[in-house]
Amino acid sequence: MGLVKAMNERRSIRAFRAEPVPKETIEEILRLTVHAPSAINLQPWEFVVVTGEEKERLGRRLIKAFKEKQIACSPGNVKPLPKTYGKRGAKTLELMKPFFEEMGVDIDRYINEGSCNFYGAPVAIFLCLDDSFPEARMVDIGIALGYLVLAAHEFGLGTCPIGLITAYEDEIKDLLNIPENKNVVIGVALGYPDSNIPINRFKSQRDNLEKFIRWID
Ligand SMILES: Cc1cc2nc3c(=O)[nH]c(=O)nc-3n(C[C@H](O)[C@H](O)[C@H](O)COP(=O)(O)O)c2cc1C
């Protein structure tokens, strides 16, 4: 498959088949992921891959933590968000609504509890960063995330980045024995998309390119 096709086609998947993903396939995806560029080729990423019964246990623990703490998906802005961004988020949720209605589920519950359970995916991957790195190295992790989701798409697999789980980092570290000096930057749900579930038909929109560019000639 061509890269352009994959970039156009990829979307976040929010319902997965239970079918396990072969370990070799996960390794192949991560082998492609580490081709991502990084500052001074430091390759600062670390992956924690959780499958099988451990993945199920993790999902249960995070849903429990969500029910206790009630920290939900949000932009996590540190200052009031300029209107443009808020509008984009609201529009995306609005466009998702009919799919959730078709499924007869509550949108907030589906997204929050779903995120905590990696939407039922058989694989959860955490991208971690040693806490000796400055925040700037988050860029490298972000690039790796981009490579990962595209590589997975190439293998017919679906992904959903899960930022919500960072609110439950203590629980994750405790359950998975992740050392204190590693920051859990982002989680990724990975598995075969369940094409029977309406939300997987949803394709988010993008603003026109001119909204993002300022040319200086
Ligand atoms: C850093 C990051 C964090 C995200 N966190 C979540 C999340 O916690 N739950 C979720 O359902 N989707 C999450 N997403 C997926 C976004 O909602 C999705 O990428 C966006 O709506 C654009 O849709 P698309 O991926 O289908 O193109 C996250 C995406 C990124 C890049």
C-alpha cells in the first residue's frame, strides 16, 4: 500500500475484534516505528506492550480508576482555549453523535470507559519516555506515534491513540511495574477493526489547509 493512501485512509478505531494480533506483527510494526527520526538519534522511546489476560486486567483496573476519579477525555489546556480549537472538538463530537445513537450508547461513557479499556483491543501499547529528558523530547514520541499508527494501518490493523490514560499513570505504573523514572506519554489501542460497529465508519474532518498556514515569501 502506498504511504499517501495510508495517510488518507487511516482513522482512529474505537471497536475491535477479540482476535489476537500475532507477536511477530506487533514486532514488525514497532520495527517500522523506530525508523522515526529523533533528535541526535537518541531514540528516546520505550514501548510497553500489553496483551492477553494482562490487557484485560489493565482495562478493568483503569475503568475502576476512571469511576473513582472521574477524569474524562479533555484537551487538558493550561490556559483558556482559543475558540477555534474548542469549536473543532465540539464539531467532531457532533459528527460522531449519529454513530453512537445508532449503537444506542451514551457517547461520554463509551469514549471514557472505552478509552480506559482500549476499546476492547487485544493489544495496548504504552509509549514511555525517561524523565531525564526535557519536554521537547515529547516531539520524538509524537513522531513515533505517527509512524506506529500508519505502520499498523499497512498491516490491516486499527489503532486509537489514548491520551486519557495519562490521568491514570499511577495505576498503570503500579500494575505493569513501570519504573518511577519513566513517564507514560501516550497509550495506543491496537487490533483488528470490528467493521460491524457503526463508530468505525466515522471519519473525522479537517479544516482547510489555509487555516493552518501563514506563508512568508
Ligand atoms: C495525543 C492523542 C491523544 C488521544 N487520546 C484519545 C483518547 O483518550 N480517547 C479517544 O477515543 N481518542 C483519542 N485520540 C484520538 C483522537 O480523538 C483522533 O485522533 C481525532 O479525533 C482525529 O480523528 P482520526 O484519528 O480518526 O483522524 C487521541 C489522539 C491523539 C493524537
